[in-house]
Amino acid sequence: MEKLVYFFEHAESWQRTLILVIGLLVFWVLEGIIPLVSFNYKKLRHAGLNLFFTLTTILINFGFAYLTIMGSDYTSSRHLGLLYIVRMPVWLFAISGLLILDFVGAWLIHWIEHRVKWMWKFHIVHHTDTWVDTTTANRHHPGESIFRALFTLLGVLISGTPVWLVFLYQSCSVFFAQFNHANISLPKWMDDLMSSIIVSPDMHKVHHHYVQPLTDTNYGNIFSCWDRIFGTFVRAPDASKIRYGIDVCTAENEHNSMAKLLQIPFAPYRPPLGAKFNEVPRES
């Protein structure tokens, strides 16, 4: 554990970026070996569009890096935050910090985006992808990337996470997002077992179903416990039969035109159809 702490305390930006690149390449290869769905699309062109949004997300996160590090240094040096209520061994401290940051910086802001109309219009860009694969993970409008960076900062201030734990969280967040968006097919028993602790690929694919109510379920990124606690967890039906996209974007090529995607938050609001999905197996 000490080696892990040391690595993330001293990790350079290029090393953390390398984690993003390696994860992307690994899941890209796996998508060719064990695909969940055989998409009829130009994979490289699709990836290029999504990687543009990945780049804008990286730039925005770099812009927030100073505030995040400053907030982390201030709270952790003074032992301010939820992590310092009781003394914990390092491994439990790390897990607790990841849980808090995952809740505030991923689940909570994601849930809010689905309920606040003007924020939802930015988040739609992520849902417009009708070919969900590992590159979809960071397909976020720059405006949404700002929301998420602000809530990550809020999570740091609430928890008092030290810098090494912030960097560990950010690396885990990227890796798990790439994993649970990847177009890969895992044995059902394995995916179900994973979803008892972490967000598995089939679990997250439900969230990308093109109409409500499934669009409004399974908000998690790393841990599945938050959806279970707040009653938004849904067991995956046959994930290979899920139709991806969003019902409010129906114009031809709207989902793969960069100019149109950037304009979506500023276009007139179009409410979703709200179609029902029969026999949705929610957790009790």
C-alpha cells in the first residue's frame, strides 16, 4: 500500500495520462476479440469524435488542477473532512476516500444532470452516442466537464482527501469509465458478480438505453453501492439487445456531427418521450 501511495504522490501528469491511454488501448483490443454488439460503423471516425471530447475534458481538468490540489492540501494538512472523523489504516482510508469522491464527483452530479433541465442539455451529448464503446467514456460536452470538475473539487473539500488519493481516484475513474462503456461481452454470471461491488459493462449499458425509465437508472461509475442505496439500480436485461442513443435527438447524423453536438445545450429543449420499459427488474 505504501508503494501505491508513493507512486500517486509523485506521479507526473504524463504517467497519469499513460494510464488513460493504456486503458483505452486494452479495451479497444478486447472489443475486437469479444464484442457485445457488432456495430456497423466507422470505428476510427467514431473514436476521433469521442477523443475530441476526451481532449477537452483533459484540458478542463488541467485547468481545475490548481484549485483541486490547493483544496486537497488545505484540508488534508489540517485534517479537515469526513476522512478524519476516526483513525483508519491506510487501505481503509483509501477505500473510504474513493467511495466519497465517487459519490460526489460521479454519482451525485450524474443524478443531478438528469433532473436539472439546463444541465441535462449538456449531458445529452454523452447519451447521443448510438455506438457505445470504450471511447464513449469521456464523450462529455465541455460544459459538463466543468460540472464534473466542480463536483470532484467539492468531494475533495468534503472528504479532505490528500493529493495522492485524488490522483488515485482520477485514474480509477477514467479506467472504470472505459471499462463499463466498453463494447465487450462477459459471461452473465461474471457481470452480475462484478455488479455487486463495481459498475460492470452490462450494468452501465442499461443507462444508455434510448428512452426512460432506463435512461434514469444506474448512474454509478466505480462503485455500484450508490445506485443500490438510493434505489436507482436496475439489473441488466439482455445487454446485446439494448438500443443506444437518446429519443430527443432523431435528426440524421445528429449523434456524430461535432458541430451539432456542441450546439445541443443551446438549442430549444425537447422533452423525452418517456416510453416505458416493461418488467424492469429493480432492486427492492
